[in-house]
Amino acid sequence: MDFDHIRFYAHDAKQCRCWFTNVLGFQYLGNATTSNQQIEVVFSEAIVCIIVSPLNQAGPAAQYLQHHPPGVVDLAFRVSDVRATLIRAVQKGATLLHPLTEEQQDNGTLVWGRVKGWGTLEHTLVERKGQASILPSDLIPLSAQSLSNAETSRRSFKQIDHGVLNVGKDQLQAAVSWYQKIFGFETHRYFDIQTHRSGLRSKVLTHPQGQVKFPINEPTSANSQIQEFLDFNQGPGIQHIALGTSNILDTVSQLKRRGLSLLDIPSSYYQQLRHQFEQTHSHLNWSALEQHQILVDFEEDVGTGILLQTFTKPIFQQPTFFFEIIERQQQAQGFGQRNFLALFQAIEREQQKRGVVL
């Protein structure tokens, strides 16, 4: 199982598409207009984002946005056998939203279906045989040539590294158990992050047959950033998507020149980090890492992997969804306790600016 695509609902799909292309450097792939919705598609190598906005009050995008802010509604998975995956999911209790569908095309076959995930989240399951088109036809009809272009173009971002789901208080284990039962995920890591202001608990799920990493968070205090997300989002949902890059310094430098705002990391973080690791990791460009406010962690328990991360501020008006930018060096696999805490504290500082925590 691997990530296939992300579907957003937003108020203005064309405006969002321009932000993706002008700021993140994604490439425009195609669009479609239905009786109810405007659909725009952008990509960066293996990352495909579908942005849907309502044209009237009749379609699913309009109905969703009446109750929730813009955000991710579908985290799609690519699987080797859609039929078997759908049968397992439904037998284990998942709600089928779209039945198994096979679309015969000139250059291949697209097989797909869709199930309801946690809360309002959906999961489209996709299997491609040959050079089938990149997306199910109920989303947007694109040619096989478009898929070929998407797979061979060279962009700053390479793949979706992971997606993070926020759930309600005391719902973490229930959500973890559901994804284990429905899709066969396994628990990889556990975090319990507490500051003197707030806290969260998190379990990282991975799939034994693929590259999907899927952390799930729950709040442990009323003013937790996770609870703030839940309040603004009117329920559980995807907090952020991590975009993988092979050179985070170059990528972030380009993004900043295009006007992207990132979370602020205090200089004390780098002072402590350099004191502990600068001599043993002198090959790293420590000045550039601090200049671009990139978090660093080392996987001492599993080898020599290095994890480099930074985070955008929320991309929509509400303090809900944001992107992570991540580079894994020397086959780093984890998420890093130090980075997890630093991210939590960085978002907490943004909460203080909004008057949420004291």
C-alpha cells in the first residue's frame, strides 16, 4: 500500500491551484467543470493533489464546506489488489462509498473503489494495470499521456512521506484499531508529548506491504493544538501532509523566495542541537539549517539516519491544515522525539499569538 493522491475541498479551486503552482512549485495537470464543482489537478512527481470547489449548493464540496473549513477529504491509497482490499475492508466493517469499478482504456485498466475513513475522511483505493489514467473518472478524466508526464517530470517534491490524522480526546486507540482492522496497518511508534501548557498522544501506523506512514494524534489537554484543530475543523481530520524532498535546503530556499511562510523555530533549539551533535555531524550545513529553521534529528537507536523537517503555517484561513517538508538521509525511518516536541512547541507558539494558550 502506497499513497496515491490527495483530494481537497476548498472555496476557490482555481485560486488554490495557483498557490500550489506559484508557491509550492507544483505543475498544473488538468481541470474539469461539472454541474456542481470546479476541479483542478496539480502534481509534483508522484504527488497528485485534486482541488475541488463548489459551483452551487448542490454538490458534495458545498455540503462539506457548510460544516467544515477547507481541507483534505480523501487520502487515497494505491494497492496491488483493489478487489481483495475492498472485500476485506467491507467485511471488517468499513462503509462502501463507491463500489469496485474497472475502467478500460486504450493503454491499460484502472481499478478503483472508495470507503469511508475515520470521521469525514474518505479513502479511494486505486490499482493501475498498464498505462491507465492517473485518477478515477468520477474525479477528473485525464489521459494516459498525462500520467506519463506526471511520472517523469522532475520537481522539488518527490512523494508523499506521510499523512497525519487528528482525532478526538480518548479516541486514539479506537482510531488505531479501526485502521489496523480495516487495512492491516501496524503500530510503528508511540509518542506522548507534554509541555507545561498542553499535550498530545500519537501512534504512528505503517503498512507492512508498502511505504504508507500514517500517524494519528489525540489531545491530552483542552487547549492542545490538536483540540484547537478539532474545534476549528468541527471534528477529526487530516492535520498535515508531509512532502518528501531529496534536498530540503534547496527546496526551502526556493519556497521562501516564492513567499511561503514557515513555523518559527527559536535559536535556543539550534544552540542545544549544535552543542550535542555538531562535532559528530560536521558534514551538515548547520548555519543554513538554522537560517531556514529546519529541524534535525538523528536515529541513534536504529543506525545513522538523519531526519530533516520543517513546517508551513496553515495554508487556509483557519488554523487547521498545513504541509510538512521532509528529507530522510541515510534511510531514516522514524519521526524523531526531538523533532516531534519541537514541532509541538512551534505550533504552540502560534497558538499563543492567537491567544489560545497562556
